[in-house]
Amino acid sequence: MAAMKLSRLFQPRNPLFWMMLVLNLLSAALAWIVHNRPLNTLAMIIVGVFALCNALIGTWLLWRLLRDEPAPPQS
């Protein structure tokens, strides 16, 4: 297995990069809501599960970005 380079993570031309950023920011916002807003139990479970799913999908996208070769620059 080839060594993964952290520089592969920053790929602004790759849509996966932007999807990963949006999902991880949304997960952080949802986690903040769960911790800082008074929610009933059902709402807390729904928002928490949604935040967890977003975090898992964002982590999967991060893994794909780290494993795949960066796209060549377009000319």
C-alpha cells in the first residue's frame, strides 16, 4: 500500500473535497445544536443520528480523497 500524503486532502477542483467540507461542517453544527439547545428526546435522537451519519459520510469522503490520486490541473 502506498503511503498516503496529507497534501492529497486539499483538492479544491474535486467535488468530493467540497462535499466532505460541507458534510463535516454540517455535522459540527448539528452536534453544537444537540449540546447547546434544549431538545426533547426524539428531536435529540434524530439530530444526533443525522450528525453521526454526516460525520461518517464525510470521513468516508476524506478517506477517498486521501487514497485517490489528485486530478491533474486543467489547462
